[in-house]
Amino acid sequence: MAKLVLGPLLRYVDASSATVWVETDASCEVTIAGHTTRTFQAGRQHFALVRLEDLGPRTEYDVRLDGENVWPEPGSDFPKPVIRTGEVRQIAFGSCRAAPHQPVGPDALDAFAQRLMKLPEEAWPQALILLGDQVYADEPTEATKQWLRDKRDGTKEPDGEVVHFGEYARLYHETWGDPEIRWLLSVVPTSMIFDDHDVRDDWNTSAVWRKEMADKPWWRDRIRGAISSYWVYQHLGNLGPEELARNPLYAKVKAQDTDVLPLLEEFAEEADKEVEGRKSTWWSFRREFGRARLLMVDTRSGRILDEGKRQMVSDEEFEWIERNTEGDFDHLLIGSSLPWLMPHSLSHLQSINEIGARKPGWQGKAAEGIRQAVDLEHWPAFRESFDRLSRMIEKAANNGSATVCVLSGDVHHSYVAEAEFPRPTKAVVAQLVCSPIHNEAPKFLRPGFRLSWSRPASWVFRRLATLVGVPEDLVHWRKTSGPHFGNSVALLDFDGLRARYRLISAAGEETASVLLGREPQ
């Protein structure tokens, strides 16, 4: 009899349909709420994404493998798995969640799940957005490091880092296998996007970085394992029923009755060539949450890394994002693992460094070394894209929505920054950051984060930026909350044309509350 290894994960949900993802240990038929799907095999793992249609406002469900009920587990004290398709009043979000038992403070998502279990369904968020670093491929647990050493037995693959699909699978098992997390992901629809640690630290920082990695004998296996596992564990569930129906890779996977891992690895290798200007796939996607629209932007795999024309996102993909800022909604959410608006001094430094890295000789090499050493790879380090995003957001803020919010993580401190353009916009524009969920920054780094927000540091780096030819910013911003430290989960509450950002610590304390939006005129 097949067993449930991981899941169920409730992924896509709209007004009448949903998808539920599971991993099993053998080939089988998976039945959820009367809908049945056959698993597909990738390596030694077996997976299914079950499409549910014609749903009502509330549907309790269980998971059956070849007709046998395997979830909820017998005697479970957790609230029953349920799919809710009603109004979206609250969204939770955050990034950077190291595996349980890592020495990085309490797990805010686990603590959040434990608190939700004691509350009525009406108090649960209607969506969860995970903004990168769902797994840490280059920082595995001690147990996984020992497992890798035993498994590899003298190979030339990197010590303490995963490489292959099955090794990435182990990371997901550790990260999502916790009982409270499994319950949370079974009842709250989850959207997610990768950041660098889902593949490797500093992934696609620059063309120099990619060449350094390409020269390593194990890198080809590494990128194939990383992207193919991301497609299975994260990306597939981001797609709605219509997107799944027209997805050519998913059609091939469903049609093949043998191991599809070679097919996925071939796809992964082509997808990795996006940075060379080749169009293979998009990881960006759009979701509708009632009167809020989410545009999730891939800020890692979609980069163009020619030093003569560095872009965070290709022109074609950016045009798709720009088109989707138009529509009938009250709140526009732009999901970007990397913040758009950062501490002013860090923002200017990244633009300065980009110019320096283009110079020949020792100056360019020094700038590249600094870029990689201190992670100068955010939107301001792709200045052309930073300015294009600023123009897009300014235009979107006059298209009829009440708020335009950029949701981000990565930087290991949380904050709110409100943007102002030369001409006042109709909508409130804000950068909302929640980082980390479970990977708190060491205390000795916190004074540096605070200093980076200071006016003197901002003034100094703006003067330096002007001297080296960085253009003036198209947008001005001011920090209205933070910096906040420690592991946290953010909540975005919607009330008509207003939204409220709240930051909830692992201890359950509300450490920030910022109201966004204006009174109707």
C-alpha cells in the first residue's frame, strides 16, 4: 500500500476550484474530495497535483491513496482539512525559513500555525505567500550533512551542500514535514517563489558568478536538480487549472508512465539559460485574491546578466508584468523576493557598485568581489530595471487601485517604507518587508542595518552615487516602521479600500502595525 510522504499542500484556490499537491512513496491513485489523479514519478519520488472543481464556499476533505484513507491521520487533534473559497480578508507572507532544529531562533511559521489551530476558521488567513528561501540548499541541517557524507562516500561533490533532485527532496521533507506546518499548508492556500538559497547562495548575482559556478564539475547536476525540484515542489502548485491545461511540460509529465526526471532535468537546463537572453520559461505568475491581485515576479532565474545590459527581468517578461497591473481590483500586490525600496544608503551603494563592476582591470574585479561578498544584487543593482519598476508602479498607482504594495523578504530585517513620486499618486505605494520567518540575523549585524537607514549614511552615499554617474531616483521613500528584527510572519488585512500591515513575532506579539490606504473621495 502506498504511503503519504508529504502534504497535502493546498495550493491554488479561486471561487470554485482548487489544486492539492501530495508526495507518496509509490505509484498510486490519489483521491481528494471526489477527484482522482494518478501520481507521476520523478526519480524515487512520486507526486500528484489533484485538480478540484465545482467547489462550494467550504469543502472538508481527506486524502485517499488507492482508496485507503491516509489523511487526516487516525486520532489527529488537528482541525480538519478544509478548502475555503470565499472572501479574502487576510493574507500572510514572509521569507527565509530555515529547516526546523537549525540554531536560528524560534520558527515563526510553526508558532503561527499553533496559534491558528486554537482559533475558529474565520480567523485563519485566506492565503499564504512565501517569498523565497523555502529551503537552504547550501546550509543543510547537521543530520542532512551526515546523510550526504554517508551517501556520497568520497565523491567530488561539495561537502555540506545538496546537488541532485533526491537531495533537494530531502530538504523539502525536513522543511514541510513538521506536523503543525503540514496542517497549516493543508488549510491555507500557498503561493511561492524561489530566491537564491533555494538553489545556492548568490544564485545569478552576475555573469562572473555564473562562470565561476559553470567551471565546477558538479554545477550542471546542481542546477538541474535545483530547478527540476523547484518545478515539482513549488512552481506546479502556483498554476491555476487553465494554466495547467495549456502547460506543455505538465502535459508531457502526465502522459509519460515512466520516470519523468530526465525530462524535468532537460527542461531545467534550458530554463537556466534565461540569463543568456534565451526565452525558455517564466516563473512569474498572477493570482487573484478577491479584490487584491498578486503579481509574483521572478527576480532570480529571469535575469539578463550581460554587463552591458543587466536586467532583473527580461523585456518580454517585464511587458507581461506591466500589462497585468491593469484591471479591476482594489489592491495591487507585487511579490518580489528582493525588495524594491531598501535602506537609502544600501540602495545607492548597489547602484554605485554596478557601475564599478563594469570597469576594466582591477577596479572591475574589486567591485565584483564586493558585489559577491556583501550581496549587492537587489533591484538597485540592476539600475535599468529599478527605474523601469519605479515607472511601472507610479503608473499603476494612478490606475484605480487604493494601494500598490511590494511584498518582499531576503534582507533579514522587516520594515515598511512608503513611496512618494514627484506627482502625487491616487494610490498609497508601499514597500512591505517580512524577513526572516526562521533565520534571524545575528545581533552583531543589527547596528549596521539601523545605520543603513540613517540620514547621514543616506546623504553620503547619495553624494558618492552622483559623483560616479548614478542618476537621481525617480521615487523618494521614507521608512514608516522598523527596522524590526527576529523571526516573524507578516499579515496584510484588507478592509475595503484600506489595508493594514501587521508584523507578528514568533512569540505572538504584534511588533508593527501600519495602516495603508486613503479615505474614498
